[in-house]
Amino acid sequence: MSVETMTQPLRHTDPGLSQRIAESALARDGGVMRDNQFWQWLRERRQHQLQRVTRVPFAELRDWRFRPDTGNLCHSSGRFFSVEGLRVSTDFGPVSKWTQPIINQPEIGILGIAVREIDGVLHFLMQAKIEPGNINGVQLAPTVQATKSNYTRVHRGAAVPYLETFRDPPPDRVITDVLQSEQGAWFYRKRNRNMVVEVGPEIEAGEDFCWLTLGQLYRLLRVDNLVSMDARTVLSCLPYIPSVGTHKPLGAAIARSADWSTGGLCTTSEILSWITARQTAQELTVLPIPLREVDGWRCDPWAISHELGLYFSVIAVQVESNRREVTKWSQPLLAPCGLGMVAFLVKRFEGVLHVLVNARVEPGYMDTVELAPTVQATPSNYVHLAPENRPPFLDVVLCSRPEQILFDVELAEEGGRFHHAQCRYVIVEVDDDFPEQVRPEFRWMTLHQLSRLLMHSHYLNVQARTLVACLRGLA
Amino acid sequence: MSVETMTQPLRHTDPGLSQRIAESALARDGGVMRDNQFWQWLRERRQHQLQRVTRVPFAELRDWRFRPDTGNLCHSSGRFFSVEGLRVSTDFGPVSKWTQPIINQPEIGILGIAVREIDGVLHFLMQAKIEPGNINGVQLAPTVQATKSNYTRVHRGAAVPYLETFRDPPPDRVITDVLQSEQGAWFYRKRNRNMVVEVGPEIEAGEDFCWLTLGQLYRLLRVDNLVSMDARTVLSCLPYIPSVGTHKPLGAAIARSADWSTGGLCTTSEILSWITARQTAQELTVLPIPLREVDGWRCDPWAISHELGLYFSVIAVQVESNRREVTKWSQPLLAPCGLGMVAFLVKRFEGVLHVLVNARVEPGYMDTVELAPTVQATPSNYVHLAPENRPPFLDVVLCSRPEQILFDVELAEEGGRFHHAQCRYVIVEVDDDFPEQVRPEFRWMTLHQLSRLLMHSHYLNVQARTLVACLRGLA
């Protein structure tokens, strides 16, 4: 080969990138937009983005109908998403066979955050975005959040701002680009493309957008219902190295946990082998079925609900908004019953923080198992089951003392599909006598091990990804 | 936390392991079993393992029947596997919609090789194993090859030797443990657990087994139809670092390609982003359907075949064997039409060998896309299509000059499911003027980048895994 035919030298992944991300995380008091400016801007956005959400019976849904052959609730275009049925049998958990409604959304959407270096610090372009299911209207969302139906404009609405940044970016500007799953109890094999792309000064913040440092975002994660689920999952997929310079023992334990040169209780190949064993051990058979064949659920003109009032309902809403691609539409939403509890138990081993991770089976995952928080449960769904079927470690979280609680915030799940879906996200540091050896479906992992897995699809579920982002913010 | 509660120090993955594997690869002339002993042993195994395979009409299958409701061909236990139908629509390839028969085998089997250090060198415990679909009877297989139906002994046959080595091994003895897919055109979401486990002197070779070095195995890969598909896929998942000390330019280019400190034309994060983009770009909808609803295929008493005589047939055989867990049984087999062509195009860039990899859609994959060889096609399946639909680069392979061909061997696919399925596996070094920029569904990757992906499930398809093992053997 002559040297002349080479157009591109051989390259490694940019070693300075992690450092630049760490520096952005250190800018906790803000960059170009100071904190007081941010709150002022958010207040204005909340005043400007108006939305009226009215619950309606299914019969008043425009462009949505129950298909006569299957009973599935579908959009007339055949696009967006549909509510269908699922038949599940598994040897995991207290219930071995059931049917349920589930959202089928085969399209892969884009969740993208643009980052730009301003005054030498990386800033993240965040969007003030209202969604019909949000309990409080506007939340802080990624720069772009678009399904294929959105960006191919099936709804014939306005174009999605900044979309082109994520459609075909120059390869060396892409910081994160990975498919990740969403709630496997509510979605059938849904995943989104989580992207972070670096841009130049040609990209400026429109009026619903603002540039924030990673340090600011980490602090805003501690505010109830502010940083959206979509923003949290994208942030969790950032390549992460710890901020240096902290002298607090907890921050140092987190930084050591995130450092690639630190070992763990298990090696990475032991973790991968354990995941393989869990994928193999657990039987799960999942079959999409017509919604009309779902047992134990009843459909009335206003809702599809479980006959014991558990889990969730499917409802219908009409939405009027002054800020979306389309200003008036109606759609189904999934309304969970009860407040979810999502918690990491963490413990320091040799001064290195470890997270207790659960290999969890959910019927809507692409594969059988994904790694989940130590506890992920809606306590009210367990009231009809025997006490021995209560989720492991739930009572450890509920009975933890205040000084053990490192993080405790109510965060909202995706308001475009879920109605007022919230979970309490908690990080609890367990006592010294908490056992190192635990049940076979749990393992202690370092933050670095979790971050490595986050470069790949479908290892960590969406709840665990939120907690990884929150934990990094504690460093 | 008090130090007393610690039972296990924090650990890294064993840094000496790769070196020990590399040393085994250098032992090309054999370890405890010299080459002439091996051939003698194999000859004896072929004389001792007797099998008679007789083609029969479906009506003579024992314990198998077409289910009256679906037409699916199933075992009476409901276990093993079944032949069902699949409805596919995709925007990839020349045909956008079709139905086809497919093998559904939801159980995850174990493909395991035991390794043991003998006289300071790692040896691999290989099995002489006969399968009904093998063109030549006995091939060289992993130590254990067992579906769950086998090892839970649904067939009430003899126990599987060495199975316990792989059932619950000590975590620090596991070298490889990863789920990998098999042929996505013939299997629906089938995958097996590829395992390599280190054992001690308590494990000895039974009469159908022998200890071989990795260097011996690499040389045996160059023999037609000797190393089985299952053995090849397990070998490909070994953590690999190159043998040092070669002075030949090709060997040095392969060694540099496998070295973690060498860069590539694309960075690893660019490769991951490209894979994400291909998963997203390509639409694939796959729906299991009853076999009786498959169009374009006809079922007669002896075969289910495509009406143009293309692709494959499903046939039935009766087997008598003196060496399997069960000595007499009957089963369906999938008989492909025509010889497959599987090829890597490789090229040196700055003295580093790169492999041209294809992001390929097959309906039976867990996800839409897996990385495949540059060419993977059965040329006779394309005769009815327009010339522009010939697979890309097929003619580059077919027209390559002898001095460009680094590897050219006929290897057999899994003889437990496929009847006389063979492919010609070829590695061709392209000329200097072959373009670096290629179609969007192809990328040049280093052997190190491929090896890193092989630590995870479902990145490389089974044909690419075979070629990775073969390419390493050329170093």
C-alpha cells in the first residue's frame, strides 16, 4: 500500500474528552447561564408554554381507534405507538403467568443533547419542554426528543429544531450514541437512540433552550420533577471519569469507584459471566397477543384497568398546547397506580463505593434480563401478595436512617406516554454489617463497571441509568 | 466499614491470562498429543463412532408431528426445537417482504471447552463428535455441547460428560462466558452460551476426547470440515492477544491489528456509533406465524421446499448411532441448497491489518443487525435476481488471484440441525487501490476492535466469528 492512498491516519478515541466532561461537571455554579438566570428563564418558559390536558373517553380520541379484529388501540396512520396485549410466562418473581396491556412502539426515536465549548467549558443545550403527562408542565429535556413519526412529520406539524445536528453527524463529533431500553413493564421492546454530539458556535440556544454545565445539571437532578427521564438517560450514557480534587470521604469513594484503574469485588469478566448466567437461568416467554385477549383487565369507555386496581390504567386525553409541533391532538396515556420506589443500596469496600445491582426480568426487554436498581417496585402492587413475596431489600430502604440517605428525590417518567408517573429515586448507604454475599440475582459493582456497560445497549435499565446519573452528581 | 467484614480483596481481570492463551497459540506443533498421535486418535474415533442416517418421509418421524392447529413441526415433548413460520418485512436487501420456515429453539444451550495447563501450556479438551447432518461423520467439537433438553435429559438418554464443569463454575476459573447468536436466516433468535472454563488435573480426557494446544487447533482450522461450527464460535470468543515474535510481514500486520494499543481507521466509539446508526436505519419487522401460513413453499411427504428450489429444504432423517446419549432417534434437518461463500476482505493500513465488516440484517437475530463477513451469500440463491442485486464484493472474492488468498477452507455448519451445510470460508487481501471509503453498511475494523466486541453478545454473527478464529490462526 502506498502512503498516497491513505486519507485518514489510524486513530484512538479522544483521550481529552473525559477530562473536558469532568471539568464541565466541576462547574457546579454554572457557566454562561448563572443559576438565578436559569430559574428566571425556567419561570418564563413555564409562563409561555401553555397546555390544557383534558381527560376524555376513548370514543373522543381523534385519529385513534380500537381495531375491530384485535381490539388493539391504534393511530389511524399505523404510526406512533399502539396499545396491544402481551402474554408472559416466567420463572422469575412471585407471579409466573399473566397477560397485560403494553405499549408497542417499534420506531427508534432520537434523544439527543448538543454540547458546545463556551469559555473553555462544555455546556449542554437543554430544552424546556412540556408534555401532556407531566405533573408540572415544563421539564428540562434533551435538545431533541423525536420519534421517527415526529421527524418524518407524520403529524404534518412544525419541524423539530436542531434535528439535523443528530441525523448524520460527523463521526468525530459524536460523544455518545447508543440504543437503550425504556420501561420493560410498560413498553414492548422500545428503545431510543441516546446521543450526545459536540457542536460549534454556529449552534445557538433558541428561546426554549439554554446552555448548562454538567455541574449545574447534576445539581438540578436533586430538584423534584425537573430533569426529564429522557434527559437523565442521555446523561447516564456520557463517558464518565470522576472529578478530581474532592476531599470529602464520600466524594472520594465515588471518584475511586468511577476510576478505571480501581478494582472491584468482582472483576469485569466475572460480571459479564454473571449476566450471561442470569440470562440463561431465567425462563421468560413473551408473546404479543390481541388486546381483546388480555385477561384480568377490564375496558370501560374511560379506561382499561386491572380488575384489582393494581399496576396501571390506560386512559385518553385531549391536549391543547401553544408550543408543540402540533397545537391540538388527543392520545392514550398509561397512568401508573401508586408511587414507584427506585433505590440503589451502596457500600464502601476498601474505600471504593460499590452499588448493589439486580439482574431483573421484565417482559418488554429486548433480552430476558437487564441490570436494575437494588429495589425497583411500587409497594402498593404487593399488598395482595404474601409477605415473603415483598421485593428484596425494600424494607432496608424504607427503614433507613436519615444519615444513610445520600439522595432522595421524586423524579418523573416520560410525560409523552405516561400520566403523572413518578418514582422516588433513593441512594442509601448501608451499614458496615450489611452482607457482602447476597442472593444470586444481585452483585456489587463499581461505577466504572457500570459506565463501561453503558457504552453498550441493553445492559442497564432506564431506572438504573437515572440512578447512575444521580450518583455521579454526588461526587 | 471495618476491615474484618471484608472477605475478598478488590480485584482486576487476570492480566496473565491473555499471555497464557498466546503461549498456547504458539505451541503449533502440539503439546501432550503430537500431531501424528492426533491423526491416529481421530482415525480410531471415526472407526468407533458409527452412525447410519436414513432419509425418511415426515410420516415416519418418531415423536415428531405437524400440529393440526398451526402446521408447525414439533416434538411431542414440546421441547428440543420446532419448525415454524416467519413473516418478514425489511428495507434491507433486494427482497422486501417474504415468509419462510424457520427453526425455533428458544432454549439456550451450552457450548463449553475445558482448558487445563499441562506441562506449563494451556490445552483445550476437544471432543470427537458425530452428528447426523455431518458430511463426514466425526468432527472436532467442544468438550460439551448440550441444549437444556439434553442436559435435563428429556430424551432419557445417558448423561452428558463434563457437563458439571460448566453448570456452576467458580467465577475465577471462567475465561469466556457469553451468549452468541447462530444463523439468523435459519434460526429464530437462537443463541448459545459460549464458555471456556479452566480446570485442574482432576479432569482427564475420556476416549472420545483429547487435549490440544491452541496452536494445534489453529492449524486444524485449515482442514476441510474438521473443526465444528460450535468449536469455532467458542474459540472466537477467547480473550485474544497476539503471539509475539513473528517476523513475517503478514503475521506482524495481524499481531498489530490485535494489539490493544494500536489505533484503527475508525475509533471504537465511532464503530459503536456506526452500529447504532445501522440498527436504527434499517427497518425490520418479524412476526412468528404458523408454518401452514408460509407462502411460496410447498410441503410434500418428504420435504418442505421453496417453490423455485432455492434457499433450503426441511427434511426428515432416522439416525442410528452407537455413541450418542440415545442410540436411535429421528428428527428434522434443514438442508441448505448450494455452497455458501463467506469471506473477509482484509487490507493493511499503515502496516495494520483491517477487516471489512458488514452490518447485516437477518430475520432471526435478537436485534436487527449483527456484524457479518464482507461477503456472506450462497451464489445460487441470486441467479433469479437482477445483476445489480448480486451481493457487494462477491465478485472481488471470486476473481481474486491465488497470491491474494490467505485462507480458503470448506467448513461445516452445525450438523445437529443442518444436513450437509457447508460454506467456503475465505480471507482475501485486496489490492492497494481498493478504496478505503466504502458503502455505509461496511466499515474497516481491526482485530482488536472485533475481539473487544466479542466479549459481548450479539455483535458478531456466527460466520464472522468463524473467520475471526481463522484469521487469528494466521498470525
